[in-house]
Amino acid sequence: MQISSRFTVALHIFTAVDVFKDDYKVTSDFLAGSIGTNPVIIRKLLTQLKNAGLITVARGTGGIEVTKELSEISFYDVYQAIEPLEGGDLFRFHEAPNPQCPVGRNIHALLDDKLQKIQEAMESEMKKYTLQDLWEGMQDLLAKET
């Protein structure tokens, strides 16, 4: 299992918007240059973040604004906006285990609770980190560079 790069790209977007908002026109092209990807991908992610109520985007002017305090947006909020879970479950089970097989008919009983606990642990950890943590970390890194 691997979470797609869309999640880390979204975190990159938030960090870049915050770092550059006062000095540059932060557009999808600008962000794509920082991230090293296509502006179309950035626009799709911006749409998802906007639909989740995490940002506003002024079309044509490159005005991206975060709608809440950075300390109020967790990694989990960003994850939910970018990687919505089908049916709310992180793990997708194979569709038709063979009920005639002792493993096939019992695999759900063996795994369901464990997989749910793993998902809950991951979500709990994601809720501990906020965009404020990224901002503070970036400030520390930039200070070391000077």
C-alpha cells in the first residue's frame, strides 16, 4: 500500500503558498515549478482543496488563501481532501474470497479488526500534525540557510 504523492504535493502547496504569498504571485504555474510537476495536476489539487473548504482561489490572479488558521488544519484534513477513502476504509478487501476455502471464509474475521485499528492509528497520527508545524519547520530551515 502506498498513499499517492498527491498528499505530499498538497502539503507542499500549503507550505509554498505560505512562504511565498507576500513576495510572489502564487499561481499553479509557480507551484508546479516549485513542486516539479505539471500545472494541470496542481489545478486539480487546488480544486480538491477548495472543495474541502481549506483554501480559496482567485481565478486568473493567482490568489490562493488558506481559509483557516494553519494550526486548525491537520495533515488528516488535507489527506481527507486529497485522498477521500472509498467507503471510509483505508484497506480495500478483495471482493470474493472463496467460501469453500477455510482461509477464504475466515479471512475477514482474521483481518477486519486489525486493519481497522491500523487505519485508526494512522489517522490519529495524522491529526497530531498541522500546517502550523510545517510553517514553523520551514522557518527553522530557512533561518539555518542564512
